[in-house]
Amino acid sequence: MDIEEKYKKVEKYILGETGEEFICINEEDNQKIAVSMIQQAEFHLDILSYYFDPDVYDTHECCEAIEDLALRSRHSRIRILLHDSKTVSQRGHLVLYLGKRLGSLMQFRNVAEVHKSIPDTFMIVDGIGVMHRPHTDTLAATVNFKDRPKSKELSQLFEKIWADAEPDPNARDIVI
């Protein structure tokens, strides 16, 4: 399958309408699906990640999609929970730099020690779209653009972790 065919395949998935679950197993597919889902977001984006998955989120396309969401509405909410923000900050990440530039439009927090054993990595978009990896050692992710039950389950977990998390000091400094 060539690149053009893959893009056509991604375009058929519509946030809130396409209820087909599928699996992404490589870096390229994870990137395309994440960007596609974020581009379709209207209000909310929640991400839980260990190292902020540079293979998935550290791209210009993803950064632009998140920036567009942040600036789309005063009701936009972007929250990112990281297990190891220090490593992400030291390595560098486009979305982390974007968060520093956009200030309060994006929130970053560090996962509290009590939740560090949770191996899941996931993204929830507008409370309906889900990209979920149950293990951090693989890029294999289940994806569904319309899965309210899974979204609700992961949102409850996210809210619990968010409530116990600390604001991320590595995302506070403004870089000029």
C-alpha cells in the first residue's frame, strides 16, 4: 500500500461517527491516526504518556493540530499527564515547547508516585475518540473514533490521576 492509499484510509475515520476499532502497530500509522483524531477535535484532548511518545506526538503535524485545537475556542482544554517530564524536557519535544509558548491554553502535570505503576498510554479526544496502548514497550495501539464506553473508562482513570498530579515545572518556563 503506497502513502496515498494510507492517507485515504485514514480519511475515512470520522471522530464521533466511525465506531470501528482497529490496531495501529507502527510509528507511521500511530502518527497519522493521532494527528487525524486531534485535527477533528472540537474541544478536549487528554493524553497520558510516559515519555510523551516522541514517535507519535513529536512531529510538526501533531504540534500544528494541537495548536489549532488550543486556539480554536475559549472552551478548548488540553491536558497532558507525563510520567517523566524531566526526560522529555531534556530531550526536547515540539508539543512541550508549544505548551510553554501557549501558557494556560495547555496544561501539563507529572503523574504522582502512587500512579507510576500504571502502564497504559492513551489519548482521549472530545470524550469519544480513543487511542490506547496498554503497554509502554510497544507501539501497538487500539484505536476507535467513536467508543463512549472505553472513553468513559479511560476518562475516569485520567481524572483520578490528574487530581493527584502535580503541575509540571518543566512546562512553566517560557522559551523565547
